[in-house]
Amino acid sequence: MFKVTIIGAGNVGTTAGQYLHMKGIADLLFIDINEEMARGKALDLSQTASIISGSAAEIMGTTSYAASADSDIVVITAGIARKPNMSRDDLLNINAGIVAQAAAEAIKHSPNAIFIVVTNPLDIMTDLVQKTTQLDSKRVLGMAGVLDSARLEAFIADHLQISPADVRAMVLGGHGDLMVPLKRHSSIKGIPVSELIEAEALQKIMERTRNGGAEIVSLLKSGSAYYAPGASVAQMVEAILLDEKRLLPCCVKANGQYGLKDIYIGLPAIVGRNGVERIVELALTAEESQALAASAQSIESNIALLESLRQPKPQALPETTTDQKTAGNATTAPEKSG
Ligand code: LAC
């Protein structure tokens, strides 16, 4: 039996666990600072086995990383979730501390694991996990493209009143409002979507996709989406464990592809037992390339911002510190999104 550790027993982590348990392909471990909650959710989920999955897979909850030893996959969902009017990038510094610590603990016990990062701001946290674990970048990937593409597919299916099963769509770029939904690569059983949906309506669908997470945050009021994010994680875990070699848009480290170097960003990748088996390079139009470059730039500036925030602060007089803080905030233009 494979072993999957999910760090963070919140809504996204446990929903991913729920879908994975239904597939019955791995023993699951929830790790959370709130041990009793992790144990309670694991116990509750394990009691669905005779009703739904029939799976004999174990599910446990704990606070101890030692229990995660020799995991095949570590999923990091720990962090605070966005509240209404909060951008993903507002979460940057708080979640960086949580995620770096989780990654550092997990890698000690599972040096051969593949890491899937889910915590926002996604692209920056994925980069941070790779830097923290020092794993080959093929073994560290982020979940966002599957989710963003699934949202686009749902909106197209809903607009046309057809089965989502026949819709295929692709969203590249960072998991923010500069993400790049690819119209040309969205189809209904191979029929380009532009043949079935007129331009204006299609534009609205693309816009709604870019704001897909924020739309749900504004409805839920206290927290962000978790059913589709959890399902997206489960699909990535399955693709890796079962060596499916699926073509999934994921946050991966570009190494020259798309003119991007050494940056984690959403690109189409073949996902299998080795993690990112390879990145698939598509010929983009000038407009699409520009949009991808703008998204990359936003990620890079947030990585630089995070690095500056995490530098030990030089000794400074109190008033200087305040000035620096104000200046820092003013130059930060967080990418709003969902
Ligand atoms: C979303 C959050 C989970 O897109 O990033 O819903």
C-alpha cells in the first residue's frame, strides 16, 4: 500500500483525503498542530469505509512527523486561508513560515517522497518547498492548474448545457488573477470552444475562471473553496502513485521552456511515478506568451518580496523601521485573485 501524508487537516486537506480514501489506493496520515482535530477527522473518515469505499487503507491523524516516515507523497495544505478582500499574496509571509517548517520536518522522515504543495500563494510556496527540501524540482510540484482548468471546464459545460465530461480546457500561468486560460486549447470533444461559444460570452467565462477562487471566498465568507481543490489534489496524487503519465497543468519549475528559467509556474506537464516526467511545450501566440510572461513577473516579484521579508532585519531606529515598513508596503502590489 502506498502512503500519503497530508499536512494540514483543514478543509482542503481532509477533502483531498476523502477522495483518496474513496479510491482506496493509499494509507493516509493527516498531520496538524491540532492533534485531536486530525485524529477526529481521520477516525470519522475511516468509518465511511464499510459504507462507501470498502477500502482497507489506514487513516490516522497526528501531530508527529515521525509517523509520516517513508511517505510516497507529502501534500502540504497547512496555512491560513484567505478571508474576503484578502488576496492570496496577503498570505505570503504567514504561510511561508508555516510551509517552510512543514517541508523541513517532512523531508527528514521521507527523503524519497514527492511533494505536492497546495498552500497559497501557490507558486511561491511551491518554490519555497523546493528550496527548503532541496529535492530535484521534478519531485516538487504545486496544485493549481488542475483546479483552474476544472473551473473553466465547468463554466463552459454550464454555458453550453452539456456534460463536463466532454469539455477539456487548459489554464497556464500562476494561480492568481494573471493566470492564462487558453481559449485555443479549450474544446468540446476536440471542437474548439470558439466554434460553439461567441467571443463575448467566452471572454466572460475566462474572466470568471480567473476569479474562480475569489467568487467562492465571497460566498463562503469564512474560508475558501475545498471540494474542487481537494479533488484536484487527489487527481495529482493518483497520477503519481499509479504512474498514469497524465497531462496535467501543474505548478512546475520551468527550465527554459516557454522562455522561462528557474521559476515555478503553471505549465502543462506529464505527471507519473517520478513526479514531473516532463514539461510539454506548446507554441503560444504573442498574446498568450505576453500573458504568461506577465504572470511569471508577478511570481518573481513576490519571491523577491518574500526573500526580503525573511532576511534577518538589520538593527534600526524605531522611526526608520516604520518608514521602511511603509515604503515596503507601498511598493507591494499584491495580485488579487481567487
Ligand atoms: C482557490 C484557492 C484554494 O482557488 O486558491 O479556490
